[in-house]
Amino acid sequence: MSREVPLVAGHPLLGSLKELREDVLAAYLRAQRSVGDVVRFQAGPPGLRTEVYGVFSADGVQQVLGSQAANFRKDNPTYDEIRESVGNGLLTSQDDEYVFQRRMVQPLFTRRRVDEYATAVRAEAVRTVAGWKSSSDGVVDVSSEMTEFGLRAVARILFGADIDTAIDVIRRRFPVIGESVLRRGVSPVRLPRTWPTPANRRTIAAQRELYDVCDRIIAQRAADGEHDGDDMISLLVRARDEDGSGLTADAVRDQILIFLLVGHDTTATSLAFALHLLAGHPEARARARAEVDTVLAGRPVTAEDTEALTYLNQLLKETMRLYPAAPIIGRRAFADADVSGFRIPAGADVYLTPWVTHRHPDYWERPETFDPERFTPDQEAARPRYAWFPFGGGPRACIGQHFSMMEACVALATILQRYDVEAYDPPGHTTPVTLGMALRPAGPLRVRVTARTTEAAA
């Protein structure tokens, strides 16, 4: 018989509201340590109180994302806000609509197709670091630099030759959309979008400008007829199902905006923290640099090289363990469920937290320590599948997982060919994080860079 989920102790009047607002990741981590692997939070005063559930064990995550995935749906307020802001693309669609979209989009993410994107990724990485030589003191904020790289790399793959038409609008308008999604997604009271509040007006203006630039480019691709471009807009415009049907122009726009929303920040997070961790760990840095030099021998990195860059892949996975770009994953229970022996009621908002599971002492020795050796093949095989899940899992696992790993590996190899990175912050410095659309450092993430004497070809 299912047990009742234990309640995390909180304020008599406000429950856990203060803790969840101040630092939700720390609140979840404390709950796992003090209460257990399935917990319940109450937040807010009586009459406005909300209740959410946290699931932290690998087996519990497997049940929610895997074996019971059909019962845990993307019906919570954050997903609703994403749908309203950028459309109902692959991230947010469900049921038959999701199956259709996945079938149409899957060819864009085959291994062969993803490997073809490596040239664009490398070119944007070279472009990003080209300005580092002009830094007077050799100090670079890798957070802002990798954000710009991630934005341009994804935009180039999506828009192709039209990147310069779209990039300024995306750079200015996407932060407005992201702030709105976050603010409204966690608010207990959401005013109608039609009300002319300053925030609503900013969001609507940002949405309109983003839609306009996408719609113009999509219409041009469609007008080209047999246009053979290999950017994602062209591929989506030409995509056909088995019965010959394709995506509408609005549906193409929805997919493009979803890819932009989730694609640029996630890789930027992984690369920024990877560079910062390498800067502070000389042995890992030397090993990564030696592997790059040996495998590439001074030539430009290709997608095929990423399989041979085994240590780079290990340190990227370890970075994603410590700093998962999506540190919280939400679902809503459609019907009563049993998760790890606990009863989750229908309608409950359930949060899986890679930030916590990736630090769970049952799966990770010295969980706060950076150690890429955790991801040797033997070590990975010895752990439960869902002890590490930065890309989600089950039938809704991220379709772009291979692309994300390829992009990060190609970019990191390109950077390490050209620059040494060393710590700028003093020993013992901690890196506070904040939640945007992806996990981000709360401030600048600075490293000292030195151009290497022998550079790779462009």
C-alpha cells in the first residue's frame, strides 16, 4: 500500500514559501538530505497555499519519465506560458500532436544530419574567441562569451544565410520572452495577457517582432519552391509525412522558436562552467589539452573527431552533472500514482531535480567534487540509468541530445586548440547560480586566457 508523502517542515503560516523563493535548488537539496527521496512542500498562506512534490531518487525519476510517463504530463503553468509565448512546438506538444511533430522533426536530428552542423558550430566558436586576444588583462567572462556563441551557433543552423537578419531581433527579444515565462510560470495569480500592463506590453511586442522575422524567412523559403538549403527552416518547410502532408508555416515557426528557446542557453551553460572548472583544475586542463592536441594534430575539429575525444566528453558530462542546464523538470500527475512506494495524487505538480539527483550520495562519492573519471564506460555502467539525466529521459527525452554533446565538444576542442585557460578567482571561490530559462552563473564567470603559440587552422 502506498505511503503518504512526508511534508517538508516550514513556517506555520507561509510553509516553505520563503525557502523556495530564495533558493529553490538549495531547498530541494536540503529536503532530500533531511526528509528523503520523495517529499511534499506547501507554500503560501491558507487559502492561497500551493503544494508541490519533489522526487529525487533514480528509480523515482525513471518511473515519472519512463515507466509511468503517460501519467505525468506537461500540463503545468510553466509549459502553458511557453506555449503562449513561442507556440506549441516539440517541447510542449502532447499526445497525437507530439507524435506527429516528433516524426516530422526527427530527420533533422539523425546522427548524419547533426554531424553536418559541426562546421557551423566550429566557425562560430572561432568567431567568438577571435576577440579574446584584444583583452588587455587576458580576463574573459566566459558566461557572456559562451552565451553569444550559443546564440549565434543555433541561429546559424536554424536560419542559415539569414542569420544577420534574425540575430539582432533574437538577441534583444528572447530575454524578454524568457523573463515573462519564468515570472508568470511561478506566479500564484496570473493576470490575463490581454491586460495592458507594462510587462504584458513588453512581452507582446517582443513576441510580435520575433514572429514577424521568422514568418518572413519561412515565407521566403516556401516561395523558393525546390530551395535546397540545409538550414533547419528549409528542412522543416520541405519536410513531408508518409501521406505527403507537411508542417504549416505557423508550425514551422513554433519549432524554430522552441529550438531557439532551449538550444542556445543550455549549451552556453555547459561550456561556460566547463571552462571555469578547467581553469580551476590544472590536471584536468592539461589532460584535456593533451587529448585535443593528440587527436587533432593542429587541424580543425570535425564531428567524427568527437568520438575520439573521450576525455572531453567525460568532463562535459561531469560539468552537466554539477551544473545541469535544466536543473528542475516539472510534470503534472494525470491520475493517482505510486512513485517509489509513495502516493502521488491526481493533479499534483511533481518536480524532478537533476541538481539534487546528480548530488545524491547513493550514486556519487564526494558529490560536490569535480571528477571526470566518474564517466568512464565502467563507471557509467555501474550506476542506475537515471542517476544522471541532464537531457531528461523516457519517451520525451531531448531530441537534441546528440546535437548538444557534439556542439559542446566541437566548441570546447576549438577553444582549447587556441587558448590556455587559468583560474582568475581566488582559491576557495564558489560559483553562485541563478535560474533563468537555463541554469546560469549569478554573475560574471571569469577566467584568464592565454593564446597558445601554435594555433589550429580555421
